[in-house]
Amino acid sequence: MVGLSSAAGLVGFLSEPDPELQVFALKTLDAEVDTLWTEIVDAIPQIEALYEDETFPERELAALVASKVYYHLQEYNESMVFALGAGKLFNLDNGGEYEETIIAKCVDTFIALSASRKAATGDQPANLNTSFPSSGNGATSTSASLTSPITPFSQSALPSKSLLSRQEVPGVDAGYPGGDDASVQQTETPLVLKRGVQGQLKNVIQSLFERCFEQKRYRQVVGVAIEAKNLDVLRRALEQASEDDQELHGESSRRGEELIEYALDICMSIVQERAFRNDILKLILELLNEIPSPDYFSIAKCVVYLNEHSMASAILRQLVEKGDPRSLAVAYQISFDLYDNSTQEFLKKVRQEIAALVPEANESGNEQENGENAKESDSLLQGAASLGGGAGQVKLSDDARKAFQAIRDILDGLKTIQLNLEFLYRSNKADISILNKIRDSLEARNSIFHTAVTLSNAFMHAGTTHDKFFRDNLEWLGKAVNWSKFTATAALGVIHRGNLTQGQKLLAPYLPKEHIAGVGSTGSVYSQGGSLYAFGLIYANHGGMAVDMIRDHFKKATEEVVQHGGALGLGVAGMASGDEGIYEDLKNVLYTDSALNGEAVGLAMGLVMLGTGNMKALEDMIQYAHDTQHDKIVRGLALGMALIMYGRQEAADELINGLLGDPDPTLRYGGIMAIALAYCGSGSNKAVRKLLHVAVSDVNDDVRRAAVMSLGFILFRKHQSVPRMVELLSESYNPHVRYGAAMALGISCAGTGLDEAVDLLEPMLKDPTDFVRQGALISLAMVLVQQNEAMNPKVGTIRKTMMKMVGDRHEDAMAKFGCAIALGIIDAGGRNCTISLQTQTGNLNMPAIVGAAVFTQYWYWFPLTHFLSLSFTPTAVIGVDQKLEVPVFKFHSNTRPSLFDYPPEQQIKTDEAPEKVKTAVLSTTAQAKRRAQRREKQQRRESMDVDQTPTTPKVSGQLPEKMETDEAKAEEEGKEAEKEAAAAESSKKKAEKEKVGYELENMSRVLPAQLKYLTFPDPRYEPVKRPTGGVVVVLDKQPAEPRETIELQASKEVKQAAAPETLQDRLQAAIGAAALQSAQRGGPAGAAAAAGVLTAVDEDESGEEAPLPQEFNYETEGEE
């Protein structure tokens, strides 16, 4: 049939009274609508009238034609509504562009409708009784609402043009596709409701789901269900997949578990609203428990996020009671994962519940307490009956009792810390020549440079226990005074972090001691305060006896410096413990209103209550922040409040709005940090919008800098998007914004080696502002940590640039400071650590995030720089068997060895003094003499006077020498270029020849990017789960056969000889650095050798204050 060239006649039929003519016209138009729609447009009212006429026999056909015309007009919402009205005539199976477009609009509308029905049920806190106004407009007072420079946060009504004035539809998160789409929220939904086609929409979506189920495309249904916040559909999809598994019983029978893993991954990485995420996790947990042999690692992941400690202990109990080797190995692996991903408070509760199961193993002094814990544990375990754990005491076998004891040790962190310490100790590849170059380049008498070298050494040897640099440089160390001494002593804590067995012994010479009558001072208060801080760093996020000891010294201390160090030590060691007693002790010192210790105390209060959302603590801190006059105290409290709201997301909004509306810029700064920590890793659009708004609107540079920097904390799980986001900000006219952009890149892209981030940071090394260069250097080091030239070709160039900058006499002190720290960070932990803000299993890495957040405060206080060591994560695969020993075995990496190898050691050029001799070439001297003789002869001819002492003019003598030097330099450069080209060519050939695939020993360095290439071909040892780095429990398939294990040396070896015991000995040891150096060289290790230097009292530290001058009158000449 020849196609119609005009629709005029058919359109005329639509006006006829005969329905048969109208139906004929509609059928013909339906077939030709793609070519004639421009003429049919004018007849749309008539077609719509036919659809609305209930007596018309082909209403659905009229709807279909109208839908197709609207589709060509790109009125997709109207088109979708009429397509739904077309009923069965709208065929989903036709794979045309029209059908696909309408289906997509249907899915979007279903998501918007379904999500809008679910009321927002965010994790809202109790009312915060503070000086913030009850009106909730964010300002602390009427004056604040008028004077606050960030008007959109303090006004009760936001400007209509503001991004922040977009009202979020309840339950529709901005993070979902279409969640911010006004057309979906404001146009489609009312139109569907108005036309009354919800039933048809539901049928279309239902048929789509059925088709997906038939074709086994479950992931599409899961994705739509999560975006629509429809848990019923999600449950049905997951259950349907499991039912299909049971029917198949083949290779694809794990499809149900894989789908649950997929849903879990989406839930943890994409879903932004905390309450909805919890609902999904509870559903996944329920379904996992119904599987006959569930994925215990996925269950553990849900349990940690939901804070269900009773369920965690029930899982471990169930696995131990099974008794078979694999179940026991899985229990140990889950215990290691729990330690890596949980807070101290969570782990303590799990340990208590496990202890209640083994009453015989408990000490008699704890019987009553454990009895109470047993009752609590049993009642909690009843709630987890689905896991098969019944309540009540069960007679345990000796093997089960040993297993529970081992699990308690793992949950206490002892095993993980010991294994990481051993790995860092054995594998230390720190390049001491770099440290020596930094030390020689920076004048130690300048405290900022001394601190820079100290920090570089601490980061480079973090966790390795190698403190040889201090022992070899006692004279340099003796130049540390006051707070430089505090920082140097605290550096020992970073170097010996995790050395639990000898931590107290190492720091014994430095710790505060009681005064002895008639003897006088017991040493420098700065080294005493630093030692308490170091003690906390050694036991960071571990607590235990360290907290009690530091707390005892803290309460006895009268010196503010000692209290300062004690507070920082308490905060680091007692992190997230929620201990009310420690909090009260800190608060008592805070109320003395001392600026020096107040900043540390405010920060420590936040660290102890980290992530608890404790309302009482927040009220106390806000009240005191408004009462005190000291900016340092306000800053410490502001950061402390942000830490208390760590990971709380929507629950922190009230506090954030209150802080952001405060007229005090320091509290607004705290509000920004609260956004960064409350929404860390969430990728929340709402949080990003707030930060970007403050970054360009606040009048205070500190607040703007923090706002840009905080983007890195929000988006570190989507680090690829950060360079594009901060690209324009990195070119801002404001240097503080540029610095913030650099640090945001460093924090979010840490350890990734992302090319886009490096491309943005490299030009910032030439920024005219010194602190911007400082931030760029530190960020480059964070991004390129553990990268070699095979992974990122720019690493070598950037390392050379850093070495050149640190030795450049014309470089500013701030940039040199950043350069020294950067050289420490890029070789962190002996080149065996990366910086990772999430754990290997994908959870938030709490110590790392907190460490990075507090590290950024080095801007105000250098000793806080040590906190970055909490972000250092050892990159190793450490296999342990069921006896928790480290067996000797090998695994295979299917890559070239050079791809993930250590960077080459820095080649420090020797002095070029001998080369200068070569410039004095004999031929040149001879030429100069000949020229001089010719000139003398010429002068004799022209003059009767003869010079008795002929001299060689300086210019004529120097010119050839200079020419010779320039030629030599050009020659040298040419040779160097040739060498580099030859080296590059040889390395290229070497890479071509290099064999792919090599074997690695157990406890070897394995980078995160290398994990996917690992295989375990050893027939005896099989990992119980896919290796994700860190400790991996391997199943010994031949337990009866003899085996070889790796002896743990780091925790056994005595790192130092006994320090001077008596006070007189210590005072004698501090008389002079030179004498002490010669006496100590062959004896104690670095920590002990440095004791005499660091504990010596500075000249200006112990003496009395100088008397005030007498009053005098000063008259100017103008006075009469």
C-alpha cells in the first residue's frame, strides 16, 4: 500500500458523526502517524475528545494516536499518560524508540510516586537544648540572624534563587536519578494522579517486572525497587532469585546470594538516606538468615552497620559450635573483619557477650559483672534466634573454649596489631638518605624546620619501630626546644604505633614522674606532655591499660603542657569508647578556662564521644563555646562537636544549622567540619550543595577554606568526580579557596594516583602563595603514596621537584614545611602503607577519617599533624591458619614484578667540588699566559718604562675559564640527557622482557590495585574468602602434616636497654648532647638514646620570670 501524502481527508473523518468513519480514520492515522504527525497536531483536541467519550467503541485507539502525536511533539509526560490510557494497544514488546521512551517515563514516574509515599524517617536526635533558637532558623540570636554573613543559613526563608531553597520531596533523596528532577516531581506525578491512570501505570510496571523475572534480569528490578524505596518489590526480587536457585541446583545456583551481594553493595555505596539504608540492611539480613548456608561475611557487614552487637556474637557462637575447621576459620575471619570495621564500644559489647558464654575462663573478680553480662547477652541472643543460637549456658568443649578465647583476643585487636607491626618491621624500605637531605637543608634552630624534619621522620617510619634517625642525630635533636620537643617526643608514638608489648617501657624515661623533695624539676614538661600524646598514639583506637595510665597522669598533672599532651593521648587511645568517666575528667580541666590545654581538651572530648551523638555532651560544649573568650578553646570544642556527630548524617542537621548560623566564624568552621564528618563517604548532594554555597558566600577565609576541603570527605568514595568539581575553585582569586581545593583532592584521591588530580595539583606547585604550594605538595604526596613510575609516570618528576624545593634557599618556610611533610607521607610506613578512608571490605575507616580530619588542623597547631598516621593502612596480605599462626606459603600475582614494585631509592648527588678542579685545564692556563706575554711585549714597544712585576688582568684570565665552565655544563647536561634516555630505553626493554606472573611469600606487600591479580595455588592453604588485603584466614587442608611458621620478631625483640632509673641519673644524662652521644652510641636504641636530650630542661623553661620594669613617664617634644 502506497503511503499517504496528506492527512487532511482522514482528519476530516474525525468530525463525522459516524463512529465507523472515525475508527477508520484513527486506524489509518495510527499506521501513518510517524510521517503525518505535523498535520494531525491540529486535530489533537478532537482525538482527545474521542478518548474521553465513554460511548466511543475505540477509546484506547484514540489514546494511542494522541500519545504518538505528543511523543513527536516531545511532550513525553502527556504522551506517557495517553499511552497508559491505550491499555492493551500499547505493546511493551515492540522494541521501537517510542515504546522505549514511554517505558522509561513510566519507570521514572513509578519511582517518583512510590518514593513520595514513603515519608522521610531520618535518624532524628532528641531536641538539642542549647542557646540555638527554637525557631530553627539557624541563628543563635536576633543579632546573629542580622549579622551572620551566610544569610541563606540564618534566614527563616531562603532566597528563591538559592540552590538551598529547593524543597526536598519527603523521602526523595537528591542522590537518586531524577531525585532532583523538578519535572518528575512537579509535572509527571500530578498529571498521572489527575488523569487517574495509576492502575494502568502499576500494570505496566508489573508486566515489566514479570518480563525481567522470566529473563532472569533481577538486577534491573532491584535497582528500580531501591530507587523507588519500595521494599516489597525488593523483597520479591530477592526471594524470586532464591526460589529459582533451588530449582536450578546448577552452576548458577548462587544467583540468589550474588543478587543479595549486589543489593548490599548498592545499599552501602549509593543509598544516601540513613533510615532507608537501615531498612534495606534489615531486609537483607532477614533474607540471608533464611538461606541454608548463608554468606556470613555479608551478614557481618550488615551487623556492623546496624550496630547489632548481639547478632554479631550470635554468629560467632553458631560458627564455633559447628566445630568443623572451615566454620572455625570463618569465625576467625569475621572477627578480624569486625575489628577492622567496628568501634571500640561495639567490640567491647561483643567481647562481653562472648565472655558470658565461657564463665570458667573468667577471672573470679569479674564473676558478678560477667553474670550480669550473661543475662543481658542471653536476652539479646534470643532476639537472634533465627541464627540458631539459643539462650542459656551451654557446656562447652575445650576446643570451643579455646576458640572463644582466641576470638576475644582478635576482637581486642591484639592479633591484628601484632601482625601489622611485624609486617611493617620486616618490610621497612624507608630511604634514610632522603631524611638526611631534608635535615641538612632545613636549619634546625628554626622551630618550624625542626618540627618539619621530626614529622617527616615520624611518617616515613610510622609503625616500623625503626627510630635509628633519632639516635644518629642527637646533636640535631638537642636543638629542639619547647613545642618542638613536644612534637619530637610524640613522634616516638607514631614510629612505635602498635608496639603494645613495649610501649610503656619505651616511653618510661619521658613520662611524668612525681617530684622528689630537694631535687627540683624532673625534666622538661614538653617532653612529658609529648610522651603522654605518644603513649596514646601507640595504643591508638585500642584503649586498654593505656587509657587508665594516661588518665592517671592527666588527673595528677598541674602543668598545662602535660595536660595538653594527656588530653590528646586520652582522645586518641580512647577514641569512640563513649566513656563518661574520661569525658567528665576532660570537662573538669576544660572549665579551668586555660587556652593552652582547652583546645586539646575540647578535641579529646569529641574523640572519646566519637560518633555517639551524645546530646548532653553537645549541650555542655555549645554552652561553654559561647561562654569562653578564648578562640583556641572555641576551635577545639567546634571540632569536638563535629567528631561527636561522625557518621550521623541527617541526625546532625540540627547541630549543623545552628553552628552555621552563628556569628562566630570559629563555630561556623565547626559547622563545616560537622558536615564533613556527619556525611563522610555518603556522596550526599545536599551536603555538597551546602559546602559549595558556603565556599563562595562566607566572609571568613577559614570557613571558606574548610568548606572546599570538606568536599574531599563527602566524596572520597566517588573520587573520580572531585577533580572536575574543584577545577574552577583551584583557580579562585582567593588563596584559601585554592588551598582548600588542593587538600580536597589529596583527601578524596589519597592513594589512587588519579591522573586528573595530579594534573590539577602540579600547576599549584608554582602558585604565588606559599601556603597554597604547601597544600599542593602535601596533597600530591597523599595522592601518589605507594605509586611507582610504572603506575604513574609523573612520580619520579614530582619526587625530584620536592627534593629540589626542600633544598632551595629562596623557597618560603611554609612551602618547605609542606615539602618535608610530603616527602614523609609519600614514603609512609617504610613505603608499606597507603592512605585509605575506607576499609578493605568497603566500610568507613573510622580512625583514618578522624585522623585525616584532625590532621587538617595542623594549620593552627603543628602537633596535630601526627594524627595523619591514623590514616596509614598497611598494604599486605597476611595469611594466618586456624591456630592463628603465620604459616610459610606462597601465592601468585599475575602481573609483571615491576608494576607494583617499590619506588627506586633516591640518588643523592655527591658534592661536585672535585669536578671544579677539572675546569683548571693546563691548555687554558697556557693560553692565558701566552696572551699576557703578548700584551706585555706590545706595551714594551710603546713605552720606555718597563713593568718590573707583570700582572695578568683579571678579565682576560677569567673569560676563558668561564667559557670553559659553560661548555662543561652544557656537556654535562648533554651527558645527563643521554643517560636518562638510555635508562628509559633500557627500562622499556626490561619491561618487554619481564615475565608476567611471579610468586610472593606470605606476609608480603600487596597493593590494593594488585589484589584482583592474586591467586592461591598452594594445595595446602586455601583462603576462606576472597582476599581484600590485611589479615586473611587460610584453611589448612593437611593439619596433620608438619608445617613451617614465620616467627614474630617485632613484638618479642627488646627495642631498648634500660633507661636511667634515678632522677640524678637522668639529670646527669641531660648535661650535654655531645657527652651523651658518645656514651649512648653503643647502648640503647633510638628512643632511649634520645631520652636525655628530650627530657633536658630548656634554659628559658625552668627559670623564674624576669621582673617587670619600673614605671616611668615618657614625654614627647610636643608636650608642654
